[in-house]
Amino acid sequence: MNEELQVELQEALKQEKQEMTAWVKALMRHTVPETRSLKPMLQNMTLRELQDIRANLDVKGAGRLRKAELAARLEEAVPPFARKWLQTIIQSEYRFLTRIADAGGVMAFPPDSELTESADRLRAMGIIGCGMHGGKFCWYMPEEILQIFRSFEKESFEAQILRNTTIGRIVTGCLYYYGFLPFEELFSRVQSYLSQKDIDADQEEITGILLNLAEWSGTVAFTEDGVVSGALTEDDFVREELAKRESMPYAEFSYDEIFAAGADTFLEETPAVRSFLYYFLKQGTISLVAARDLLENVIFMLQNGRDINEIFAFVVSQGHPDLLKKQNVESGYELLQLLVAINNEMHLWIFKGHSPQELAENAGRGILFHPDPQAQDACQLTDPM
């Protein structure tokens, strides 16, 4: 393994942790106002935070307003926006907001909670605020928003949320396998899957839920010509590869496969995936939970076209740091073979949801990694297309 690459990876992880710590500390500098209404919440925000809300709500003609003027403008804009936005929320979002509402509008949460990032996106729309209250970090709902939230008829509201969640899972499931879809392709596929469950959703409704997913969970993101998975970071690479395969049909999946892939914790259990988890269970260097987290990072890196040697270096540094110290070539080669097998069995974005193994077997097409223990770079890349 390249030692410089390992150091680079460690530095990147260290920087990410430092940035996260700084962000949480910035949130904790706020305080919950004595009167929990929109006006004091907005007045207590920085100008940059107010500008984020303005941009997210698409408030026109307010770009050059001073802080007090902008806060007053947003005080008028947030409630009508919130009424529409709340009708696009999904179940996890509803549970979070219900906990706050049931606690009287303010509730303590650990600042390093897994919900903090999602909650902060809602804060950037004026839906909720945060700060220290009674010595604890809390999220709270301004009285105006709390009143709107409580105004919905419970049974019909929860039915709408269940519908939103189903649509959201279908969208997320499609992007799990395809990575990127042009708008028309996405709408067509989502509507086709929904029709199998007698759900009729137009493009406007789907777009509203897409916007919510982008803000609440970060599982999707918009581009000028389509929608991408929130895990796609190397957009240029994926676009270039897709352009080479413009005539290739998309892989087809059943409703159940797409719905399952839309779950937050979904991980497709191919034979190679199971072998990877068993490898670390056998080595005993990290827990099974940590091995699963590591595997999710491997899949993320493979989908984004990262070099197999870089992925190998990352896995060793995070899951088996003693591998090279022991000079255990056999164990290292076994790990490399597992990474290669995971790649070949994966439904890759660059192949429109097809796996390299499927293409190679069925049509003599696809990219297969073949590890070569004698090669300086640990593996060679062959393309039978």
C-alpha cells in the first residue's frame, strides 16, 4: 500500500471530524428565546443564517436587505411556506416533529445526535430553531409553526405522510441502483412502480417530495437535467461513463427490490458482501457493525469510480491496520479479492444499474477487476467490451 495515500486518508478523516465539531459548537452558541415565536428566533440568527432561509424559501427581492429587515420579511414568508412543506414530509421527519410538538414545542436532543444534520436543514427553512435551554441543547418549533403542525387532521395527515414515505422510498430505491436519472426517466419509472400499488402521483407531487428528501435526509440532490443519489460525489466521472453507454438499456428491478433499496439501512447482500463481513468476523480486528459501516464506504467509493488500490488502502487503515505490519500477504490478497468480487457483483451506476458480472456473462460486456498479486499496483483492469 502507498504510505502517502494512507496518510492522506487519515488527514481527510481528521479534517472531517474537526469540521463536524466546529459546526456543532456553532449550533450550541444559540439560545432558545423566552418567547418561542418566529420573530425572536429569526432576530437571534446571523445574517448568513437568514440568507440561507431566504434562499431556501426563494424569497424574491430580499437579497440586499439588512438583517432586521430580512428577519421581518422572513417572519411573513415562513408560515405559508411551512404549511405547504409539512404536507410533503415523510415518516422519520414526522416522528421527529411530533416528539417536539408533544413536548410542548421544545425538546432536548444530544447535539451530536444522528438527527442533528437533518434537523439543521429544517432550521435553514425556518421550520424549527435550536439552542441551549436549561443547560441542555434543544430543538424547538416556533409557536406559529407549532400551530400549523397541530392544525392538520391527524388521520388524513398521517395517511398523506405514509403516501409521501412510499413515494420517497421508490425514488431513493431507484437512485440506489442508477445513481443518476434524467427528470423524465425518473418520473416515468417512479409512476410506473407506484401504479403497481394503485398510487397515482403527478410530477408536481413527486417533485415536492423530492425537495423534502433533499433537505431532510440528503438522499437525493438536483442537477440541471435530473436527480442524483446523495451518495454521488464524482458527477463528472459518472456522466462521462454514462455518455459512453447512451444506447445501453437501464437494468430492470421489481417493485419489491426498489422499495427495499429505498430503506435508510439497505445494503444489498451479494455473496461477495457476505464474504467481506465474514472476513472481518474471522479476523476479529473490528466489530461486525464497524465492518458493515466500512462496507458502506467501500460501495460508496466503488460507485464513484475510486481506484481499487485507494479503496484497499482505506479498508486496511480502517479495518485491519496490522495487516501490513505482519506482512500477511495471503490475508491481504484475500481482502483484495473480496473488494474485486464486490465490484463485479455490484449494480453500478456507470452501467445503468447492471453489474459488470451480469454484462460479462450475458453480453460479453463490462469491466472486471482481476487482482494480480505480482503486479506493483496490486491489480490490473481488463475491459472485455
